[in-house]
Amino acid sequence: MTPIKVFFLEPTDRERRWLRRFSFSDKRQCPKQSNGCHAMFEIGEADILYTPDGYIDATGRLMPPKTDPRWPKACATCGRAFDDGDEWQLFSRQIYVRPGDGFHCTLRDAPPGACWNASWMVDRRSDEQVGCAWMVGPDGRSLVVRCPDGHDWMIDARASNCTMPDDDHHHCWVRHGRPEDGTLHVDKAGKTCAAGAGSIQTGKWHGFLRNGHLVE
């Protein structure tokens, strides 16, 4: 595999929006998937609304009327027609941007090599709490990297084969450098456990993050 360069994505104040129809699986199970019926229609981008505390406000958006013809009519998987008892939702995903060239996407659509700070994980802990138990690195960020097989690697999380599960303050993966300047590197050189050699094993890929690149 050709090494994949890791690049950083920063959140913007814009979001991509969809009109979504769905059913909860405990009310109406989709016959062709494990959860309920589901379909979405993209309607464009808009400014994000925030609460006074600075969090994204998902309740203040003005939802189009149910008579809007853009609402999905049937499940995208099984084709069953939705009825008024199914759910109506104005669905959104925040847009992230790569500084320098303006490339932008939602995290769901981020390509392999994309890296971002899972700030919602950081919000759970106090300033002095770092380590795999809180999934926060020494710089106060929780970095995630999209692997070649689409798996999201939370570098600051606890490894499944951690040999120090009762120690909350070590890092199963020790990271150095920064994704912003291409120097992000992950190894075992630091306060760590004996799990692995700094690699990540996903369902379909096994590799390292070395000197700003994902390598097998």
C-alpha cells in the first residue's frame, strides 16, 4: 500500500442538511436491515445555530413543512412507503475544512488520512485528566484518524489489548508531533503499556502512523 498522508480537518460554522424520514426499529422494523426504515434527501448547506453555551443547537432549526415535496416518500432500503406515523427530521452534519486548500467534507465523508479533534470527548473531563481512560492526549485533544478501511482510530483511547487496564493515566498509543504540520507520529515511546508496538489493527487493515503517514 502506498503511504497515505495524514492531514488535519478543522470544524467550520457551516453544516450540510437533509430531510430525513425514518422509523424506530421497536415501532416498525425494516425487513432488509437491522434497524428501522430510513431515507434522506440533501437540501444544501446552512449556518450552524449555537446555544448560549456554545454548543450546536439542533432544536432551533426551522423544519420545512410536511407538504414540502422534497421529503422522502419511501425507505431507501426496502421501498416501504412512509406514513404520517413515521418520524420527520431536519438532519444535519457539521462541515470540516482542510486549511490551505479549502477541501471540505463532513466527518462521515472524510477520506483515509483525515484527522480531527473529537472535542466532544474532551468536554467530558476536567483540565487535569489525560490518558486513555478519558481518551485525551497530553495536549488536551482527542485525535481521531480515518484508516484506509474506513475505521476511525481514536489514538488517545484505550487499546482493546491494553495490559494496564487499571491505570487511567497512561497512553496505549503515544503520539508525537502535530497533524497540522505533517509531523504526527505514533509509537510506544512514553508512559505506556505493553500492548502491541504502536500499530493499529482494524477489521481489514493493520498498520502504523509514522512521520505523518499511514503505512502498512
